[in-house]
Amino acid sequence: MEPVKIIKIKKDSKETVEDWVAMEVPFTVNALDKELATLLSTPRHLEDLVRGFLFTSGLINDVEDIETISIDTRCWVADIKLNPLIQEKDMLFRKLYTSGCGGGVLLQNVLKNEESLKISSDIRIRSVDINRMMSDFQKRSEVFLKTGGTHSAALADCKDMLIFREDIGRHNAVDKVIGQALSQQIPFGDKIILTSGRVSTEIIFKMQKCQIPIIVSKSAPTGRAVRLAENFGITLIGFARGQRMNIYSGEERVE
């Protein structure tokens, strides 16, 4: 966060006050001497963002494919050294600009196997546990509560949140969570993603890549996201607020 001076108007009064806004930096990710993407991001947990972005974009299949991550916080650049077995010809550098706030990018890799095998998971969760976790989830958003300018994401099991991250971009927040889970070697097959943001195509592709069976959002999904969730066997829940929620696909996992 950073302070700014603003003019606050209430009815007929006007005053100069100090307020807080979310920080935003253009964060460039380089690998194999090429720029993969520049992500507009909150400058925290950037190594998590790099790991999650490379994994959910299909550029790596295991966190061990990354040998080193070097981040220059003066220029906001990450230089990535990858396993020599990953060849430049295997990496597609065509960028697809997504609907995500914060300048989201999908690399073409994630679109190659849209008809991949469905996610198979025996996970079951009670709706009351979803309500409880989402209530806790919204209270943890420290930067949002002060600025109103970030999204949040979390990885959870059926009882508790395991990892929580914030970012100006909803897709970045999810990638930060996934990147931290990869570094901790947390398995995804029985986990849940919680998110504050709209669930659109790129978010569902991230779920499918990680084989995460359930996503819960306090916001809405898009039509294509619903269809992809059905195709991938993902339980998609939206408008999870208070004591209510809408289940768009995979209702058999919710008790």
C-alpha cells in the first residue's frame, strides 16, 4: 500500500485527507532470453507469482523445472533459469490478453488441450463449511479493507484455509496461491480455491492445470467458464456470500 492525498467530498463539505491505495508495478517475467509476459501486479510474494504463472500457463510441469528465480525490485524484472531439458521450441510465446483485471495474460500453451481428462476427486464439502470459510476469507483481506483495490485468493481443505494471497489482479492472486502451494509441495487433488473475483475462462484453465476440483467465489462466473467447468469436472460455486451460494457445476461434491 502507499499513501496519497485526496480531496474528500461529503455532501457540502470538502477536505484534503491522506488515504491508502494499492501499489501496482509492471512485473516482467523473462525466460530463455525472451519476455514471457509483463504482469501488472502488487509487489509482494513475487516468487510465488512466478512459480504459479509458469505452472498454470503450461510452461513447466513441475516446480523442479525452475532452477533459479532472480528478481530485480528496482526494475521489477524476474529472470528465470529453467531446467536445460526444457527447450525453447517447446515454449509458445504468443500472448492472449485475458479479461482479467491487472492486465492478465494467458500463453497459448493452456489452450492446446482443452479436452483434457476430467478431474477425478472424491472430495466432499458441507455448504456450512463453505459459508464459514468464505466469511473468514473476506476478513483476511487486509489490503482490500484499507484500499478497496485488491482481489484475494486462498487454498483450503474442507475445514481451513492453508494459503492466502492478495493482488490487484484476481488471476495473479490465484497464481500466487498456487506458486506457494507448489513450493510447499501441497497436493491439489483434495483442495479448494477461494476467490473474490469473477470466474472466467483463464481461472478455470488454472484449476484444470492444477487438478483442483472445487472453486468458490463471492462473485459471478462467465458462461464459458461454466461450460468449461462442466467439461473438466470442476465444482464451480459463485455468489458465496452470507448463508447463500449458487452451484453452477459439480453439485455432487457439496453436501
